[in-house]
Amino acid sequence: MTSPELELTHCIEFSSAHRLHDPALTDAENAKLYGPCNNLNGHGHTYRLEVTVRGCVPRSGMIIDLNVLRVIMHEEVFDHVDHKHLDKDVAFLAGRISTAENLALAFWERLAPPIEKRGGGQLVRVRVYEGSDSFVDCFGV
Ligand SMILES: [Zn+2]
């Protein structure tokens, strides 16, 4: 008998600095577009990453082993971004303007292959909170 599909979510938090700045624009255009987020020396946020995996419940009772999911999230995201400057220190974000939208896309690209390879469920959502009151959902790339 096959179980219905369930969704399992694991959450981590990290703190990072960044600056919203498009090198294709002038300084004045950047200041107008991004406002205080364009501050020359950057600014910081506490981010929250929620990763949701969907699947049927096998005999083990686990869609994906939470320890495996936690290790993947740390290896692919946390270890690269926590207490780092997203625009200066994080190679996989090079060339992207470090909005929450672009973080969600980049995190999906890093998380989907190892979850598929080492997990059992399917990655269905990457949610990135920038601060506590707004977030972005990515459902695939
Ligand atoms: Zn910001």
C-alpha cells in the first residue's frame, strides 16, 4: 500500500552582510532603485532558510532522514554564507544581486541535486526569510 504524499520541512538560520548593487547601473540609479540597501559598506540580516521535501512515507517512516537533510543544508548553504558578506565571500553568488529572490534561486540549484541523490523525497520548496517579516518562496528552477 502506498502512503499519501507528505511534506517535511527543515529550517536553519544564518547571519550575513550584503549590498544590493547592480554594476550595470550608475551609483545614482542604484541609490534610487535600492535605497538604503545600496549602502556602500553593506548591511546585515538574519536569514532563515526553510527547505521542504515531499514524498510518500516508506517503511522507515522517513521521507528523508532529517540528519541527512540538515547536513546537506549546512554543506551546501550554511557553511558558505553564515557570518559572510554575500557579495564578496560567496563564490556561488558571484554575478547575482543578493536579493532574497536570487538567494532562493541559488540555494535551490545547490540543494536539489544532493537531496535527489542522497534523500528519497523531492525538493518542492525553498523559502528564504530576510529578517522576520518577509520571505520568498522558490518552487523550482
Ligand atoms: Zn538587505
